[in-house]
Amino acid sequence: MKASCTKPVLVTCTILLLLIVAQESRVAAVEQCNPMQLMPCKDAILNGSNPSNICCAKLKEQQHCVCQYMRNPNFKSFFNSPNAKMVATHCQCQPKC
């Protein structure tokens, strides 16, 4: 009798553990700083065109990384440009550095 009660609990715990691990993997993937994720914003930043919805979504995903990008000499001119500021304003995603 005890074994029959333990098996459903073990299965439930295993499923919950797998769900937690899957959720943490998704959060970690979103939190990683990768400036290449902002490629949908390239035309808007380089040419001053209106950013796409995809650009704004990616910018919001990477918002916690933008200050880091702005300090990086390789990306500084790209992220500190007037067009980049326009994109951030348009997407309502202003970094607080």
C-alpha cells in the first residue's frame, strides 16, 4: 500500500523538477547578452527608419545588456548614435545607465 502511494508522488515531483529546469533554461536564454540578437534593429539604427515590432521585442529582451554594449568600444558608436536613441524611444525601451 505504501509503494502505490509513493509512485505517484515520485512521478509528480519528477515532472515538477523537469518543468522548473525547463523554465530556468528559458530564462537563462533570454538573460544572455548577445548583441547579434539586435540585428532586426540594424536598418533602423543605421538608416533612421522606424524600427519593426521584432526589433522592439528584441531590444526589450536585451534591455538589461544595452549599457554593457554602450561601454564596449566595438559597439559604442552603434549604440550611442542618434538613430539608436530614436529606436529606444520608439520602442519605449530606454536604458538607465
